[in-house]
Amino acid sequence: MYWYRRNKVVMNDPTWITDSKPSLDWDVYFLRLAKEVSHHSKCMSRQIGAVLVKDKNVVSTGYNGPARGVTHCGSRSLEFYFSIHGETKPNKKDLMTVVTQCPRKYFGYKSGQGLHLCQAGHAERNALIQAAKHGIATNGASLYCYVGQVCKECAIEIINAGVKELIFLDGVPDYDNYAKIILEESGITIRKIPQTHVDKSY
């Protein structure tokens, strides 16, 4: 990406855009990167991205999705999900149909429920795993998440990984009050950025 400073093109310098525009806020900048990362997700429910940052440099990214090499939800049949869910099955013809929506939604679960039908690793967790895979220390890092407040499981892993700052979207309903308590008690720095600031056009 090219950035402009005093009418000169500067490579990889997001602190300036043009002389007529103010510098781009770092939180908004990295959350927009997390949004771009989320586009790689093929999740049938929603797409989430995360960016791990140290010293204003991206060291790892992650998006929600199945483990490497595992069949995607959209390639599995209803028969597979009924066998996992343990519910009365419809007729055989319908069972062979490939799912066209999130399996949890098919069975009527709300957001955060029916996770026994979900095989996706969360974006936050995958960003931490990606860093570990490449031998990158996460202690003292900042984690930017294009999502609302993280779930309890991700909150625990983020805290134990030594992440010092957690930045996510404001204006997105929280569905995990336990996660909020854990984050508050841990002492991790939390910043909420209005989603409208992240999503507005450049």
C-alpha cells in the first residue's frame, strides 16, 4: 500500500495519508486489517478476523474456520449433522442434501449456542496458534479483533498468552457475560472502537 507524505510517496507508512487528511488512528488501522483478514473465512454464520500486533507491526493473523485439511461445513450432508446432534432424522432424500446454512442455525440455536455442531476455531485463537507455530512470542502483544467482545474460552487463552491489550468493536451485542468478568479481573487493557469508525469508507 502507498501512503503520501508532503506530496511524496512513502511505502508502508500508515501514519500519513495526504497533507489534507489527518493521520489514521492506529486502532482503526489494525481493526481494518482484521476486517480484511475476516474475508478469508468461509464460515456460514459470520466472518471474523484477528490481528496480533507488537510494536505497531503485524506478527500474526487469524480468521474463524475449521482445522487445516478438515472438510468444510458446507461440504457436509445433513445426515452428518443429525448424527452429531442426535435428533430424529427427516427422510433419507433430505439427509443427503448438503447444508446451505450454518448447522447451528439449521437446528434453531442462537449465537453462542449449539457449539457441539461447530468445528470452527475462533479467529482470536487461530492468531495465537499461528504465532506459536512460527515461534513468535505473544507476551506483551496487542490483539485486534473484528468482532465484539470475545468469548470466555478465547478470553482465557488471550490472557494466558500474555497479551497486554485487547481491542475490539463497540456497538456489537455481548453474548458472554462470564468473558466480560474474566477480562475485567485479569487487568488486561481493553479498548472498544465504534464499528462505524472501522467500516466507514476511506
